[in-house]
Amino acid sequence: MRVDQTLTQWWQSRDAGQFPAAGESLRTSFGQVFQVQMERQGREQLEGALKRMDAAGGRLSERMSLEDLRRYKEALKEFLELAVRFGFVLKEETGRNRRGRPQLYKLLAVLDEHVLEMADILRGPERDRLRLLALIGEIRGLLVHVTV
């Protein structure tokens, strides 16, 4: 792991007047380095999941099949699981709604509505490609907005 390099760079970048008290330096610096590494790893995995979701959305918009919708839903599920595991979804959502539930449930309800509407478009006699593309874009926008 690159902890040694990061720790050395962090230590060298500090001013002489910013050194912590004796005994505090190793615990603080390791915790900071560990948190930075975990956040970086989480961001990389989240970006990879978003790319896979974009690819699945592209295939869905081209082929418009239920199998591609299933793949898109799996990619969306993977993205949300990673976002929740690394704390990106819950970072900005600290409030609660009127019933005391976290705002995350509202986001998941909106995403679920969009996916159900996509399924209705694909099952119906008229396949509205523009509406499908709009829904894919809305879902991506919601996810990017929440995880920034």
C-alpha cells in the first residue's frame, strides 16, 4: 500500500510550527492517511460503477430490451451499494422528512419510480426512445448530485 509515501509527503508538507505534541503525531497522521486512502479507494470504485452504469444505459437506449433493463438495474444497484458503503450518499443527507425517515428513502423512491417507468416504456406497444433517454439522464443526474 502507498501509506508510507503518503505519510512522508504529508509530513514534509507541514510547517515547522504545525507539529503536534509528542505522542499525538503518529496516531493523528495514521488516521488521516487511512481516511484519505479509504476515500480515494471509494471514489475510484464509485467512478468505475458509474462508468459501468453509463455503459449499461447506453446499451439500453440502443437496444431497448428487458434484458438490458435488467443489466442497467444491476449496475444501478451496485452503484448505490458502493455509495452507501463508503458513505457518499449519506454525507449530504443529514435531515429527515416529516415522518422522521432519512432523506435517502426519498431518493430511492424517485429512482424506483424512474426504473418502473422505464420498464413500462419497454413493455408497452410504443417504445419512446426519447423518454427512455431522459429517464436515464435523470437517474444519472440524481446520483452524481448526491455523491458530489
